[in-house]
Amino acid sequence: MNKENEGKRIWGNLLAWLRQTEASPTLEAYLTGTTGLGRSGAQLTVEVPNAFVREKLTREYGTRIQAGLTALDLDVREIVYEVHEGPTAPRKAEISEPATAVIPGNTGSGASSEVPAGSPGHSSNLNPEYTMASFIVGKSNAYPHALARSVSLSPGKNYNPLYFYGGVGLGKTHLMQAIGHEILKAHPKARVLYVSSEVFHNEYIDYIQNKKPWDRFRKKYRDVDCLLLDDVQFFESGERIQEEFFHTFNALHQARKQIVLTSDKQPHQLQKVEERLRSRFASGVVADLIPPDLEMRIAILKSRAVEEAVAIPDEVIRYIAERVSSNIRELRAVFRTVVAKASVLGLPLSVALVDETLRTTTGPQKPHEISIGMIQEEVCHQFELRQEDLIGRRRQRRVVIPRQIAMYLCRELASRTLMEIGEAFGKKDHTTVLHSCTKVEENLKTDPSLNETVERLRIRIREKLG
Ligand code: ADP
Ligand code: MG
């Protein structure tokens, strides 16, 4: 195997492992559009679409990625992330050059492009694998698929916005990106932009906090022909981002630019999203993706086998499809793990190997209860702190505020006693815990940005539950 293919394979295996052990939309957003470029000794080079993703993968997911490398015994000690963005990456985005919009039927203004070549504004962020051709159609997704095709043929016309909802791993992101690919195929100069709501939110905060030129942000999201915004349930965590997106939405909609949205809920179920936005989400067409039946699961695995040129007996395919029924992401992950295992260990692809894989490598089961540890971990992620600082005794604001928030959340989400919480935060007195909780409660009444942070943490922590 040459170096390039090997890089691709290693990164592919690692992605499968990551998706299997933690299938969160947040992580998926960062993984989308990454590619293994090559391996040199114990070093793996991975291409990422932008610096933001590099930062996230290195900092937030570094430990988990390391755990995957070890678990799969991939003999990689270091990963180097190379940023590759903009029109010089045609292989990823299939765009020939940045230019003006040419989608017929689009009469809106703002079609000219002044963003310098190579700026992130022109990277569509599409995963090259998420195409219409690789999307298997069955009973469970025939309707959303038909809508997606129709929108690809005449973007901005009939179904705007197009809103897909459904559980995790059922193909929302894939189908939404397939629309982007189709539009680009028909109109190579169209500006298509895929972004997860979380990345959109983080970028917005980054612009505000670092006082970056605001018109650049607006331009990036409003000067597009098609905006693919993934996982809008994430907007439940903030009011200001809803306000900002409300204006983005209106600008695009008025200019008859296509908007595609996905979520794990129907628009009206997004309770913490303001009504005017919910009603806009529902104002085009709404379709749901449901779990695939057995026939479709078999079809998906067969197509993977062809795609990856793996000779796998039908009975093994059927066996995997029967046992993994919840979602397509998991189905594919199990398939990949079984194939990787067979190849690494030199074993035949058999039912026994599937059994063993399901028993040993489906990763840690998601917990059913929120623990103090889960809350501490998420708060550390959020504030980029080490666990020892969070539970330590230092009194700097940088650590005190997160510590108080973590204690407050332990009370609320883990329903622990003050004593138990104190114990888990470096043996602190229960009055300290009480003081922290009261303090956060008080501040929540007046500080909207604290509200956003806390709500965001709640969502992330709940996501960890099985
Ligand atoms: P969601 O966004 O709903 O969580 P994804 O779109 O990320 O799900 O899909 C999870 C995985 O399953 C991806 O690897 C995707 O390519 C694959 N997948 C989902 N639906 C299909 C399908 N109908 N045909 C082929 N692959 C699919
Ligand atoms: Mg998704």
C-alpha cells in the first residue's frame, strides 16, 4: 500500500472508531471534510478544512484521538494537521474556481465576489463522500431523497427552506451535502456553503470577542447561493445566535437563495428557539429520516463493500445488518471495524468475527445517568482547563467561575448532595458548594452570556447519555 493510501486507511479506521465510540453531531462536524494524507514513520498527516477544525481536533479531541490510535494499535504517535482551504482544494469541494453565482432563477443581489481567493469564504466544506450517488435510497428515506433531488435541480425555488429532521446517524448530513454536490455539479461556480450550527455559533462568538471585521462574517454567510446549516437544534443554546441567524435567514430567503437545515427535532419542538425563527424553519418543507429497514441496511453494507473493494460473504453482511439496526453511522462503523480487524489480523470475514467485534469494540456504552465526572470533563473542555485546576484551590477568576458553574450543574443535572459535590471537587466544604450554586443562580438572572454558556453545557452533557 502506498503512503497516501495508508494515510487514508489509518485515518478512516480512526474515524470509524471515533464515530462508534462517540457519535455526537459536534464531533461529526469537525470530522467532516478531513482526509488522511499520508504516513511517515509514526507520524500521520491529516488534511483539515480550516484552522478552527485543527484547533478543535488538537485541543478538544486530542485525548480521544490518542485513545483511538492506541485502541486500534495503529502505531501512530503524532498527528500533524494541515489546513487546506479555499478553491485550491477542488478535490474536496469540487469547485472549479471562486466566482459569481450563476444559479438560474436567482435574482437576488450580492452575487459578486470580493472575497480574496483562498479565503475560507469559498470553501464549501463538503465531504467528498457525501454524494447523491453514494446515498442509498429505501422506504425510510425515499421522500427526503426526492425532495433533495428536486432542490438540487431548482435551488431556491420550490422548497425553501428544506428542513430534514431525525435521529443521529440516519443520513441528514449526507443528504444535505449531496444537495451541495449536485448544485456544484450543475453550476460549478455556485457558492455552496456547508456549516454546522455549532461552528457557525463559535465563529460568531470569535468575531465578537476578537472584534474581527463584522462585514466579513456577514459576507461569508450571506453571499452564498446555497447555505447548508446542520444541526440547528444547537441554536437552542443561545439567544444572540438566533438573532444573528434570523437576519442571515431573511437575507438569503429574500434573495431566493436555497437554505437547507437539519435538526434532531421538528421545528416546533425546538422549544428554546424563538417563535419567529421556528416558524421560518417550518415555512418551506419539512421531512423526516427514519431508521432503515433490514433490506436497506443490507443494501448499504453491500454498497460499502463494493466501494471499498472488499469481498465479504453475503451471510456476513446479513448478520451485521440484522444485529446493528439503530442507525446507519453505527452500521458503517461496525462494518469498517470488522473489515479492518480481518485485514490487520489476517482473519477471514466471518460471522464469528462480527460477533467478537460487537462484543469487544463497540466502545464504551453510553451511560444512562449523568455523573459528576461527566460534568467536570465537559466544563474543562468548554473553558480549556485541566481537571486538577477545576477541582483545585486556586482563586483566579479563570478557574473560579468554571468551578462554580460545574458545581451548579452537578446539583442540577446529577442531583448530588452538597457534600458529595464538595468531596468530588477536591474535598471542599459543603458551604463552599452552596455558595457557588447560589452565586451562579444569582448571576444567571442578569447575565445572558452566562445563560448561553450554561445552556450549552447542559446540551453537551445530556448528549453523553445513552
Ligand atoms: P446524521 O447527520 O443524520 O447524523 P449522517 O448523514 O452523518 O447522519 O450519516 C451517518 C453515516 O451514514 C455517514 O457515513 C453516511 O454517509 C452514512 N449514510 C447515512 N445514510 C445513508 C444512505 N442512505 N446511504 C448510504 N450511506 C448513508
Ligand atoms: Mg449530522
